[in-house]
Amino acid sequence: MHFVLSGTWGPTDPTRAMLPFLFAASAIQAGDSVTLMLFHDSVFMAVEGAGAKLIPVGPPNRYEEVAANPKVTLWACRPCVEARGLPGASLDKRVKLGGMNEFHAAAKQSDTRVISF
């Protein structure tokens, strides 16, 4: 199965920001593939080193496990990144820049479930 996840929470709420990564980690452990799109303030997670530094309350940080997995495609919303003044060079090299077209393309694949956080 393929899961398409969207996240909107950023480092100001590290527990909520980590939820899509926790789900993605569970999915890849089960052998599923994941497309994870960071929208809104979650694009701050795409800054090199930022996602790995978050300390959620309760669950562990799973950013690196997810970002490094070959069954995961990690996207950051280009308009969201640009609106926040984040330079492209500051982003984690494993994160692709895209938008709603890429999210839609991933969501319409067969055997896909869409989950928003």
C-alpha cells in the first residue's frame, strides 16, 4: 500500500510536527511506501538538521529514519518555503520542492490512502 501524508505543524509544536513522521515510520516498517508533503509551517522541518533536532513530548523523533528510507518521498511545498523566506540551499538535500500538483499526483495512485496531520 502507498500512503500520502500531509503535515502542517512545524517546530513550534514538535509533537504535532512529528506525527506524520511517526506514521510514516510505522508504514515503512510494514513494507508500505510513503509520500510525505510538508505544507504551511511544517516546511521548517525541511531545513537541514531542523527535523532531526525536534524533541516531541512522548514519542521519539523519527525524522532521520523516514527521510533516509528509500521507500519514502519527502516533499516541501515550494510556495510555503518561498513565503517563509527559506533559501533552497538551506534545505535537507533529501527533500524535494513541489506543490499541490505533486501531492495530487501521489494521491491519485492506485492502492493509496491520504492522511493529513
